[in-house]
Amino acid sequence: QLQLVESGGDSVRPGGSLKLSCTAHGFTLGCYAMAWFRQVPGKEREGVACISSSLSNGPWETDDAASVKGRFTISRDNSENALYLEMNGLNHEDTAIYFCAADPQPSRSLATITPFWWGQGTPVNVSS
């Protein structure tokens, strides 16, 4: 069964940090462009960051949403079939359910990525 499983979501204080993980099961993650999306209940899903596909462990191209640029870093470890999102300087606006997604097309930007597979999401709550 093809599956993406996220983990690492938690409740943190403003200014805190979290590292989200996403592990692929049933397919080779390196063959896919990967991305993190987030969604607040009642609102549209928002692209956070994406990283280009590569069967090796690099090089990759990344694209970050303006709202997280300089604070979030997307990365991948193909040997572990995993995707990561390091989040720093978290604020209340970062509160959302974060989803891992995979796109078989060679997308290199949030504007073009069209995921085929989605994880179930992991919640991030930034609250004082």
C-alpha cells in the first residue's frame, strides 16, 4: 500500500521550533518531488515548501512560501525514504495541520507541484 506518514507535530510556544518528518512506504521517495502543505480548518490548503526529485541524495531545488521563507527548511533523505521540515521562529499563524505530499512530475516550485499522494497530516499548534 502506498503511504506517506507524517510525525513530529506538537504544541509549542511562539518562537519555538519543531521538526516534522514524513516517511514513504510502498514507493521510492526519491522518484518524486515532495512538498509540505498546511491547512487550517475551514480554509484552503496552503503550500509551504517543496523539494525537487532526485534518486541520489542531492542536489535538490527547493521553493518556500513567502510566509515561511527564512524560517522553515525542507529537506529529504532518500536513503531513509524520508522528507523533513525544520521549522524555526514559529508564530501563531503557523498553527495548522501539516501534510506531506508526493508528486511524480518534476516540479520544482509550489506554483506547479501537483501531488498524487498525501499523508494524513500532523498537527502543529503554536500557542502561548
